Amino acid sequence: MQLNRLLLKKPWISEKATDLSSLNKYVFLVDQSANKKQIERLVEEIYGVHVIKMNIIRVKNKGNTHKKAIVTLKKGEVIDIIPH
């Protein structure tokens, strides 16, 4: 399972992503080869939460391609990803 942890690179912190956290939605930068089931399993395992819905977005920006996952959590669950 250690290799699969590399699929989930880091939380995506931006103004829009921070606003989404109030709706129980969190954004992660993921590997290009990751699929929804793998990402869902990793988020649940690492953060100890329940994923209800997931959307995958591919972003092309000046030759760079990123893949982001927007994860919706069960009501009442939170992930503390913003540095204090």
C-alpha cells in the first residue's frame, strides 16, 4: 500500500479550495495514473473519514498537466489540511 500513497500527492490549498471546505469538499493534487477508487481508499485510510462523492479534474496550464480530485465527505467530518 506504500506505493499507493504516492498517488495522493498533497492537498491543494487555494482561496477557492478553502471556500469549498465549508461545504465538506476538499481538493487534492493526485498522480496522473490515479483513479477514483484508489483516491477514495487513500483519503479514507489516511484521514479516517468517509468519502461520499468524488470529482476528478484535469487542468492544463502552459504545458503542465495536473490532475485534481475534489472529495466530498460525510456530513460532520472534517480534514485539517490548512496550516496554522
